[in-house]
Amino acid sequence: MTLTVRPMMPDDAAESCRILNEIIEAGGTTAREIPFSESLFRENFLAGLDQVCCHVAVNADTEVVGFQWLGVSEDLPPDCADIASFARQDPVVRGVGRALFAETARVARKLGYAQINATIRADNVPGLSYYAKMGFQDHSVAHGRPLRDGTPVDRISKRFVLSRQ
């Protein structure tokens, strides 16, 4: 399947928000536990002051099939950006994560970042696998971070070192 990766535009918000909310509602693979309204989604992923970039992957029919956000965090060194990745679950589109990460890493390098951080719930096996396949290495673990219902779940931080190309 042919995928195009480009910056997220305001017109992409509804489809992207739907993808994220379906993932949240399924449970178990994102630290986000409360679905987003479209306006809150736009505020967080399109207009946030912490945003570095946000890209969408679209298929040949120009449907959004995934998106990836990169931002800054006061919890990270200044040369390290934080990443969040979301791909449509039904139907799954192979290659979305790889295509998105190639562009996100290119932009991060261009902007002078040295590393990208991903923090993943320890019970998110697909997320841990995805970031490992992209070349992220284990960095640290925050033990027993409670979910909304109080269930403790570790958060694993992985880092990707951006080589200068």
C-alpha cells in the first residue's frame, strides 16, 4: 500500500482524533485513558506549545491511517524530544509506523535534536516492539505508575540516538 507522510493539517484532526480515541477505548496500549474531544485533540496535537512537529500517514484514498507527534518536555534534556505514535487499528495498515518515524527522525535531526524519547506502558507489548524495531534502546523504568483505576503499571522509557546524516 502506498503511504504519504506529511505534516498534520487542521483538516486531519477529526480522523486523527478518531484513531486515538479508538485506541484509548480499546485500552492497554496508551497512557492516555480519557478520550479526546476534537477541540482538545487540536489543542494537544496541533497547537501545543510543547509541540515540535506532528505528521500524518495517509493512504492512497487520502485517509489518515496514523499520526506521530514529537514534542519537548521539561522532564527531558533540551536535546531530547518526546514521541507519541498512533496507528489505525481496524483495518491495520502495515508500514505506517516505519514511514512516520522516518520523517519524524529526519525533522528532529534537522532541528538539532540528539535523541528521541519514547515512554511506553510496560503492558503495551505492541508499542514496546514497535519502538525496539525502530532502534530505540531501553533507558529507564518508572515503576508502578497508577492508571486512573489505581492499577500500578510500569512505564518504560526508550531512547533513540539520532546520528548526523
